[in-house]
Amino acid sequence: MAPSDIARIPGHYISNTHTLFAYAAFVGALITGLSLHYTKIVENEHFGYPVEWFPSVSATIGDRFPERSVFQLFIALTSGPRFLLVWLNYILMTRGGKEGSGAAWVAAVGVFRTFTCGGWTYVTSTDDHDAHDVFMISYLVATIPWTVGCLMLCPPDARTVRLRKYLAGGFFGTLVPLIYFFIQHKVHRVPGAYTIYAFFEWALVLLDVGFDAVTAIDFQAFEIVVREVGGKGSGEKRSDTLLQTQKDKPIISDLSTSVQYPELLDALADVYMSFIFWTNQTALGLVVWYFDLWVMGLSGMEGAILASLSPFLLEIRPFRNHIVSAMPGSYLLQGLCGLGAYLVQRVDLRLGVLSIGVWTGTLGLVASFWRDRADAGKLEARVTAWLLGLILSSLAKFSNATNNPVWPILHSGNGGWNKTGLAIFGLAIARMYMRKSAMAATPSTQHSEAKPKGLSGLAGLGFGALCFIFHSLLSDSSTMIAWSWTGYPISGPMPVPHGMMTFAAMGLGVLSGLYVPGIYRTWSAFGVASVAAMVLTYSENWTGFYGGLVLTIYSMGATPVLVGNMLRFSVGRTFGIAFCGYNFLVLFHCWCVGYAFVPGGQYVRERTDWVMMSTLFMLGCGVWSVIQNGDGGKVGVVGQGGKGSTYYPARSPAVKRVRAAHVWLLLGLQLLGVGIAYVRFPAYDYPSYHPESKLITAGIWTIHFHIDNDAWSSERRMEALMRETELDLVGLLESDNQRIIMGNRDLTQYFSESLGMWVDHGPGPDKNTWGCALLSKFPIVNSTHHLLPSPAGELAPAIQATVEAYGELVDVYVFHSGQEEDVEDRRLQTEYMSNLMGQSTRPAILLSYLVTKPGEGNYNKYVSENSGMRDIDPSDWDRWCEYILYKGMKRTGYARVSRSTITDTELQIGKFVIGEPERLDGERISEDQVPVDMRFPALFRGEGVRGHRYHVFDEPRYFA
């Protein structure tokens, strides 16, 4: 030791100390917990010892003294070594020849993880459940960039690379069975599943700490020296052969590129403008649907969808030059009209303003592609931003239970974030105007372009098919899941958390389009996508969903290649034809379910498979055009190669930085999706309102697709009424919104989460019904979806479910019969449902829309010896559509509550007691003879609240 040196600490001591204290914290708490509170910490909300016999991490470290204190003590001791570990890791990265900004960013993530670890350690779930979850999810999300950053930037040797890959692969691979067994425990209540989940949870802890323990090998070349006088240290650089090999890979090279602040702002502005484009596009059909809903047919407002045909105007050269030169103006109108349309109260005017937003937004999008056609780097950035905008739009809906928070059907009173959207738009458009002069000062690279082969219409049809796939299947992460959903017991994906798999597939598609574009210039890839599309169409559960994911990857990845090929042709004609094809598919897929209300609908009724085949045919036209034109002129995206090739031309540092900005934004969106899925994961702890009385309050409501009489989204008002009427079971009819014309929404997710209820809906949107859904405070043990005989009119859907209520199995039927005009349909459906209900020997409730008068016609088959069902109140003569029938339980009350302006149909409610025999001679009694907890809320007496009151009888009815 030199005279001026006070102490020397080997670098690997830091890593080993961190590892020792971290493992001691977890293992010490586990040993203490097993010794003192074994049966308590292995118990969960469903099972205890001996069914569950090993504790989870959270139960071990956070619930009881003294194991919680043991854990907190040792975790506190890791903090010092942890900060030193992050610092030494930063030095290691910068010595490896990497640019400082990337290493600094990874170090910042390491510091952030350290603070969040302290957050979930010292704020337990018992102290503050929400705060604990926020810290925990932040820690888990930050683990991803920390792991990726260490793998990319640390100068590796063969040993450290191998260990890091094994540990990181094990960590992320463990997440899959971890989530699976957690769902088995939480949703399916499988005995012993939580114990298996616990082992995977502990494995995550061991792997997470082990990943950082590898730094002990790297730090052997370091010493921490304490001197009385500062001095410079030096050391020999390690071999970077493997690093250079990794650095030559394009994606590694791009991710390690330093992104400059202005370029990141530009990328954010472009993505947000694309988000507005998709927001307007997905809102247009939804507002049009309001008019068709009220006239039950074509209203004339469908002409608004032609707003997307504005690219035809770009065929006029002076107009095209004007639009290109005034590009920010198009974006300004797109944002102001689209995001500001909610301020217009009259629905027809609101639709007009929104249409202007779609008109100008489509013009701006196509003109921006045309402007940047000669510069491969700029065009790549433009296409990538458009795709990221789609992902952001879908993520916005994922975070808001499938409503885009800036749609014009929302406002501050029903969950809208319109003002926030406008504020962000102001920042984005300001950024675009700031860079306008710089863009004008940089001329596009000129090129000699060979005359394109084939027809421009073929190239356009391919892009139109892509737009339809994006809108119909990917504008909401739950749409393909709804296609594959078959009910309970659950054997397929759920919107939460599996919606994030849709985002992952979209992200993989974007990356593949950037880095391996050659595969999208082949018939082989198109063939695989076509098979996947038909698997999605004809299969269910996980098989169907996996087919949808493959189609997702292909459609996102093929976009840059198809756009690049289109720009060889006349822009106005090609993109105009593209949006003509898109609009044709939009109408086609609406006609499949709306066949009873549109001209010629009978020829395409229920032919979703024809829609998919037409989409694939059009997409194949685009692929044919791409293959015909090969690489002529190199028009397209950076990295575009020949058939089956992977071609990476030299790229300027600016282009690399822009691509890196988009890739990092994509990764950020993926992390956001994981975080939203974690936060939204259901608790599955749904107590009924009056368990002490074994009371079931059941309701039936025809909700007309969650759009109220003034074209505002109605789910929050509906949720308030269902909560205030204390519904334990509710059937919702005309509830399937998973189509373009309805916004690709699933508002049962919102009801399930806000009311705390299990949910089932079906048959799915690919089955071409208007939909029915069941919400239940009681676990749904089993459910079957039925398509009833409907030879002439619209398809009649039904759900047959079995719920476990107070220890007894109860059958619940939710059913929507055909229309009045289709007499034979309704007769066949009546026989079907009567026989179905008659087969049940359990207590049963029918929540239905029957289209019949009490005591007449088909009514006498629903209420019959064959079905065994009884009318909740045969004296109610005023009904036509909604009915509540029951058997095998005691009815205690019946009420009709007015709907205000939510729909045109009231909410009917019945009260039943489980465990008491059905009374055939039950008479009406006064309210004072009914126990208080079994009465209807007094809130709705008289004038009621918010337009909801007891009506027809002006009060509830009670029965002995």
C-alpha cells in the first residue's frame, strides 16, 4: 500500500456484500416466518394448510413481526453496497467504449430501482396497499431496462455473458408460469396453485439478486482506494471482441446510440399526432352509429366515413404542393377538430367537426409519406411513428377500460381527459412548427426512380387491408380476445392481463419491419399470415388468439414495405383506392351483423369469414405489387432489402438516432402496457350486498351499446345506478361493441372493475349477434354461449351460466329474442329456451328480452310446466320486452326503475332468497312487513335521483 493510501477495498467485495445482505433479508425472513407463524403465512383468501403449504414472498416479508423486521433490517444494509454497485457498473460500461449517455441512463434506472425497492420494503401492503403496489410495479418495470442495459453495455467476457443470459432468461421465463398459477389461484381457485405460484415468486427473487451478483466477476479488476490526497487511477482495458460482435448487430447498435433531446421531442410529437389520427379514425364510426341506432337502419350519416377518401385530392398537383408545404396546418386542423369535437353539443354538428378532423388528418398522413418518399430515413420515421400512434391509441383504451379518454363521446363528467389531450396537442403542434423551418432548409435526397410495375390499385388495396386490420382487430387489445372467448371455466385469454400480449405482438411486428423487412417481401410470410387469420376466424380460446397474434406481427411488420411500394405510384390515386378498399371492408363487416336493417344484408349475413378472406385477398394484392417491383429505386424504409434478404445500407448518425428514439419509445409503450395490466388485474374478491339474508338482487337492462340519448358514453351513469340498486346479478342486452362502428369497446370491463363483479359475455363478435352479458357478484362456475335458431331475422344470443351463491348452485339465463317481425324465429327460440330451462333441476333465474305480451302467445311457453319457470309478477301487464322469470327459490320483491336519458329501456329488478322454498301461493305484502336489508333503496322513491325513479307502479312490490 502506498504511503498516501488509507485503505483499498477490492471491487468484488461490494458485489458480494450486496448479494449476502439481500439473500439474508429474504432467507432470514423465510426461516423466521416458518418457525413462528407457519400456518398463518401459508394461508390465503381461499385455502389454508395443508392444501397450501409454502408461503409467498409477500406473506413472508410484510405481514407479521418479527420476520418483517428481519427483512427490513437486512434490506437496509444492502443500500450502501447497492449504490456502490450501480456506480461501479456505470464505470464498467463507460470503460467498455460505450457512449456515456447510455451508461448514465442505465445507472439512473439502477438508482431508481434502489429507491423503489425501499418503497415496497418499508411501505407494506398492510400499511398502504396502493402505495405498496405502485412501488412494487415500478421496481419490476425498471428491472427490464436495467437487465437489457447491463446485457448491452457491460464489456462482456464469455463467462459473464453466459451467466447474465441464463439468469435474465430464467427471470423473464419464470414470469409466464408465475402469472399462470396466480390466475389459477385467483380466478379458478385451484387448490394448491398458490403454493406453486409461491415457488416461482421465490425463484424470481433468487434470479433477480443473482443477476446483480455476476458483477463480482466484472469488479475483480477494480479497487476502491481511500487516500489522503486525490489521484488518478488507471487500469488496463479488457478485450472487447465479443462486445464489437454485438455492436455490429443493427438493433444493438441502434439501442446503444445516444439519442439527442430534440430528436426525442420530434419523435414524441410525431407519435402523438399519429395517436390523434387513430383517435379520430376510431371515433368516427362510433358517432355515426348513434344515428343508425335510433333509426334502426341506414340514417344517411354513413356518408361521413367517406372523409377518409380525401387523399384523392392529392392527385391535383397544385393542391398536393400546397398541402405538403403547409403540413403543420393539416395536423393543426386534425387535432383541433378531432380533440375539440366534444365541445359541440349537437350530435350532427359534432359529427361534422369530427369528419373535418378525419379529412385533414388523412390528407396530412398521406402527404407526409409523399413528402419524405425520397429520404429513406425520414420515411421510416414517419411510418414508425404512425404505427406507434396506433399502439398508443390502443394503450389509452387499455388504461381506460376500452374507452379512448379523448374521444368526442367523453367529457370530464363521464371519464374524459379531453382537456389534457388538447394541452398535449398544443405542445406537440408547437414542436412541429418549431422544426418546420429546419425541415424546409434540409432538401430531400433526390433519386432516379424506375417506372413502377403493375397497377397502382393493387398496391393501394394492400394498404387498405392493413388499415382495416389495424382498425377492426388492433385498435383495442381485447377485440381478438373477445373473438376467442368461450366462457367459464376459463380456457383462453382474458382482456386483463393478456391484452398486453397484443401490444407485445404489435411491438414485435414494428421491430421486424425495421430490422428484417425482407421476410415481408415473400409469399411464404403472407401464407403464414393467411393461415393465422383463418385460425383466428375459425378457432377459439388460446388457439384462435395465437392465430391473431401471428396476424398482428405480420400486418405491423409489412406496413413499411407496403407503404414504400405505394409511393412509387401516383400518390392521390393509390392512397385514394386504399381508403376506398378500407371503407368497403368497414361496411362489409358491419353488414354481417346488421343484415336485418340494411339493403342486401341477407346475402352476407354472418359471413365474418368472407370479410377475412376479402381482407387477405386485398392484402395479397399489395404483396403481389411489392414482389413485382422488387428493390427498384430503393424507395421505402431504411433497411429494406430484396426478396428474403436482410439489407442494411449505410445510415447517417442522425438516422440512427431517430430510429433509436422510436425503438426506445416502443419499449416504453410496452412497459406501460405491462404496468397497466398489473394495476388493472382484478382482485376477485366480490362480496354480495346482503350475505346475511342470502339475498340475490337481479336485474335486466337493454343498454343500447353504452351510448346515451345525447351521444355520450353512458357506462358511468349505468355503473352508478347498478351500484345504488345493489345488483348482485345483472343481464345486459345489446352490449357487444367490438366492431368498428361501435368503437371496438368492451365496457363490461369497466363494470366488472368498478362494481366488483365476475363478467361473462357472448357469443363473441365474430358470431354476429348484438350481444348479451352477465355480471355477477357470485363466482361463475360454468357458462355456455348459445346461438338460438334464427332462420329469417337477427341472431338471438343467450348465456347459460351457473353461479355459486351462498354455497348453492344457481342457474342464470341471459337471453335476447328476435324481433317482432320474425314470428317463426321467435317461436323456435321460445321452444329452445323453454327446453333449455326445463333441463335444469337447480334454482334458476331468466333475465330476458322476450318481445311478447304477458299471458299471450310465446309467454305461455316461457312460463310453463315444460320450463318450470314462473313470472316474477304476472300482474304486471305493461311489459313488452323485458321479463324476469324464476324457479326453485323464494321471490321477495320486484321493481321497475326508469332509465333517465341513458337508453330507451328501463332497468327491471327482482329480489330472491336462496335456501328458502319457492312459494306458489305467495301474496303481495306491504313494505313494513319486509326486513330492512331486503327492501329496495328509498333513493328512487318520488322524483328519485338523476332521472331514475320507481315508475309504472311508482313503488316496489314485495311478496310473502
